[in-house]
Amino acid sequence: MRAAQYLRMSTEHQQYSTENQAEAIREYAERRGIEIVRVYVDEGKSGLSLGGRDALRQLIMDVQSGNADFSAILVYDVSRWGRFQDPDEAAHYEFICTQAGIDVHYCAEQFENDKSPVATIVKGVKRAMAGEYSRELSAKVFSGQCRLIEKGYRQGGPPGFGLRRMLVDQDGQLKGELARGEHKSIQTDRVVLVLGPRAEVETVQWIYRAFVEEGKSERDIADILNARGITTDLGRPWTRGTVHQILINEKYVGNNVWNRRSFKLKRRRVRNSPENWVRADGVFEAIVPRIMFDAAQSIIQERSQRFSDDEMLGVLKRLFEQRGYLSGLIIDEASEIPSSSAYQHRFGSLLRAYQLVGFTPDRDYRYVEINRTLRRMHPRVVDTTVAEIERIGGYVERDPDTDILWVNGEFSVSLVIARCQETQAGSLRWNIRFDTSLQPDITVAIRMASDNRDPLDYYLLPRIDMSLPRLRLAEYNGVSLDAYRFDTLDHLYRMAARVRLMEVA
């Protein structure tokens, strides 16, 4: 039998080095009389998605095109094939191979990938475990990064004009300045922001004075800096946008702010609301006083308030017609138009402003609006549930901070709204997150329909039967889960109903 071997290594464990994988695959092939004729290797690549994994892409293309000169693919284990967040995605790529008559062998696994019911079940569990490992690791890394931010340590990104990155050891002792492109080499070292060259610091202070005290615009300030021969930290000329970014960034008053945007598990980048930002105030040496920074923010906000909604949209539409495209950078670079942050504040998001002027971004940001709509829906759902329980004679205590409901002093209920998502294969999925810290007795999962406008159905999931912190539902989930599915919440209301003793008798 002729076979190709696929190797993948991320940065997670040395035991998964490509050399170790290749050795285990070689021994497997020798025991079974298999000849390895092709090698596909993805080194330093995450298994969360197909993106960036050129070797696996090429392998799939070779299989689909009929150019494969082998009849088997050898992989170290299920996790090396991928840690896809949707187990169906891993199954999809394997199915492409088996459909072409090429079997996938997992050489280090204890089961034979022979399409038997046992192999199918074990493989499905292994795929779910591989994806769950990445989710748990992501949560741990995020928690650790939050703690470091709160302690005043910098987490990635360039320092910006007027500031520099300083390396410190685990005891807080300064070790030296990091130049652009340099990274720490010792895991226990940390990075903080310190003042940059005196000329840059004085330039930042002048920018604030010119804006606040002299009334100069960002464009005027940029023109003056360019006339003086001063360049940005990247060695480029100043623009309205680069000046504006200095005027709105809290690091110039010594604040450490992180998680404004997130890109977890290789999914779409999202702009987080301010309440989800992680911050530590006053941990760096400030370049400008807080009162000067606050005055600049007031001017920026008041400047946008002078425009009505129609006027703001009018100038934005004209900018769209001139440029043929919109982005936060394009808005900030334009003259005589409010900043991108002003549009976000006025209309709730840039996406909403884009929609109002007829612009559709290349990337699909609809999920941001869907999530915002579902968050607004949640309080109404809780209010309706409380009112209905009370109508039939039940008693509800509602936690104002968590919206957990304590019904009749007997059991607690948490209501979660699950957004409907479509996989690349066209299947529908719903992610349910259980509140493991509060541990409600029943989690009511409200599955939204495919348009995410109205509820599709309801799952009443008892804590005693739900052992994992998350659950991923498909359209049909088998009797073990669909036994908890209901078309309405009447079953919950019947559980909460009160009956007079005389009526029972």
C-alpha cells in the first residue's frame, strides 16, 4: 500500500514535534507493510482551522483532483488532523478523502479507523476533546493575560509615539529596552511601558496643548508636525488619523487597557464593549495630565454633537461616494467629518452607520449586530418568564446582577439565548454555555431560528445531567438531548405552578 503522511506541529507540546510524529508513523507503516511516498508538513500551525495550513490544503486538493498517487493517509492522532471547534469540520475533510477511496489512519490512537460503530463513536469523542482542549487553553491564556494587565504589564502591540517597551524580570527589576521587532526570551520576564525620548514626549504634550488650549484641529497639528520634519514612530508623515489616535489613547495618561478587540480561537475579530475591556489605571508614567486628556475627549465628543444624525450620515455618505469604500481609518483621515469613534458612539457601531449610508463591508459583520440584538432581547425574555410564573401562582426571586431566577424557593433557573450559526457545510449549530459558577438547577436554552429573529424551540437542561461547561447542539441531537426539547416554555411554567390543597384532594 502506498501512503502519504501528514504532520502538524503547533507550539503546544514538544512531544508533538514533527520528528516524533514521523517516527511513530514510520513504525506503524513498517508493521503493516505500507510505503510512505508523500510527506505533507505544517510546522508551527494551529489546528483550529484550515487557514494557514498550506500542507493540509494541498493534501485535500491532491485528493480531490485525482492526482494522489497513494491510497492511504497516515496521521499521528486525531488532534494532529485538527482541533476544529466544529467536529463536523474535521469529519468533512476526512470524508473528502474516504470518498476518493483514500483511508485516513490515526497511527497513535488505540482504535482502528475502520468505519465500525465503535470507531465512529470514539473518533467523534476524540474530535470533540481536541476542540475542547483548545477552548480550555484559550480560556486559561485569556485569564492569565487579564491578570498581567491588571498588574500593569503590557500584552503585545507597539508602544506608540513617545513611549517605549521596557523588559523587567519577575522581581520587577529593569533589564533593558526592547527595540521594534524584539521579543522577550525568558517566560517569566514581563514588559512595561516607559517614557520614550524627551523630544517625542514633548511632541505628545504639544499635540494635546495645541488641540485643547489653542483649538487646532488634528489636520492642522499634522501639517505643523510635517512642516517641522517630525515623523511618527513608524517614520511616516503625520496624518489626521495618527494625531487623532494619540488624542484618544489612554496609555498617554498611564492607563493599561486591553481586550478592546478580540480574536479568540481564530474566529472573526470583534470589537468588545467598554464593560468587557480589561484595564489598570495609572500603572505607567503619564505623559499628559488626566485633566488635559479628559478635556481632549470632551472636545471630540462635543464636536460630533454639533452634527445632527442626518448631517453625520450625509457627510459619511459623501465620503463613501468619493472613496468607494469605508473604514475607520478612512473616516479618521478625512477632513471636516466626525471621527470613527464619534460614529460608533452616536449610532452604536460603525456597521450600523455603514448600513445607513448604503455601504456593505467585504467582511460579514452581521453577527455583531445579531449578538447585540440578542443581548437586548434577554431582559425581555426574563421579564416575560417571571410574569408568566407569577400569573399561574408561582413565586420568583430574581438576582438583579445575574438574572438567575429562584422559583418558589425550590429550584433556580438560568435563561440563555443561543444564536443560530451556519457551518461551512450548511448545517445549523447552537452553542450553549452553562453558568458553572452559579450552577443553576435548570438552564433554559432558547434556540433561535436560522434568521436569529424569533425563538425556534427550548431546551430545559438539568444541571444533574449536564457535566460539561458548554454544549453544542445540532438540528437533531438524539434522544439523550432532544428529550429535553420543548416547543414552548409551558413545561417550565407547569413545574412552577401552584395548586390548592383542596383541589388536590
